[in-house]
Amino acid sequence: MTWIWSNLDIIWDRTLDHVVLSVPPIILSFLLAVPLGWLAYRFRVGRGIILSGVGLLYAVPSLPLFIVLPFIVGTTVRSPLNLIIALTLYGVALMVRVVADGLASVDRNVRQFAMAVGFSEWTQFWRVEFPLAGPVLLAGLRVVAVSTVSLATVGAVIGAQSLGSLFTDGFQRGIQAEIIAGIIATVGLALALDGALVLLGRLLMPWTRSAPSTAARAPMRSDKEAVA
């Protein structure tokens, strides 16, 4: 504990480094996964190809990917951009199937009604399908966020500063408190991002808050009517 109290500034700096490495991939993976997921949902012929292709990305071990990427994109192995690109690819691999399944979960009757009132395909997606698939997308994004925070620690092995640096430095110097601090800070950051996404979901999708209470009141009204 003495080491932790004496090095709070280092823990804070590594936490900020971890945020910089984790947040952009979460956002980018969502933005890239939405069109890919829509294509997988919209065109059944290409669904298997798209989902299998992005699924293979997640099967690639992280360390080899961190080392191979610089030769493809022209960065250095220790560049934060290298790690951000790799984490984005992993996030896309997780998120594309979620987007496809979320859009497929929208009630067919709702789509038909949207078509009946004259919505174009784009308007139907943006104003009907995307909002209704929101809870599923949010659940998938929360998984991506936790996974990204976890994978970002591996970047310390190739020299990228993050909370993982507390692990590697603690092991090398035999400081158990430093390792514990890294673990606690990583878990805390993952929970903080998860909580932020839940709060953001409640702000952007207020209808998801009223649905349970409405459903809970419906049986009560039915029971009263039955008694009457």
C-alpha cells in the first residue's frame, strides 16, 4: 500500500494513457461495425462472408497482430496508433454480428408499417430500425468496451504506455503492490466506461426506461378489470 500512495501520480498518468488507447477504438469499432452489420443483415448472400471474415479477426492473437500491423500500415511497433488500429479491429470483429442480429430483431410488422407510411429505405433504417435495435447495440458495445480495456493492457509488452505498464514493471521489479494497483485500476476503468455507456444509453433511448414500468402496470389493470 505504501507504494500505491507514493505513486498515485504514476497510476493516474497510466490510467489516462489507457483511456487514450481504449476510447478511440471503442468509438471507431462501433462506427465501422454499423455499416458492415447492416450489409450482413440486408444481404443474406453476403452475411456468411462478412461475419466469417470479421470473426477471423478476433481469432488472431494480439501480440502477433501488434507486430505485423506496422508493416501493413507503416507505423512503428511501439506507436499508440498501432495499438489503436489493432483494438479497433478486435472491436469490429465483436460488434458486426451484434449489429446484424440487432437489426434482425426489429419486428417485421414495424418495418411494414414504416414502408406503408412512405419511409425510404434510409429513413426506415435511421428512424425505425436503428433506434429499436439500440438496446441490443448498447449491450454489444458494453462488451466491446470491457474487452478493449482488457486487451489494451497487452500493449505494455511492446512498450505502449498503459495500465499494463504497471504489470510489466511490477513483475520486473518484484513490486506486488504495483501489480495489484494495475489490476484494480484496469477493472475500475472498465466499470467506469461500462457505467458511462449505460448512462448514455438511458439518455439517448429514454423509451427503454418507460417500457418495463408500462409492462408492469398492464397486468395490474387486467386483474382489476377481471375482478370488475
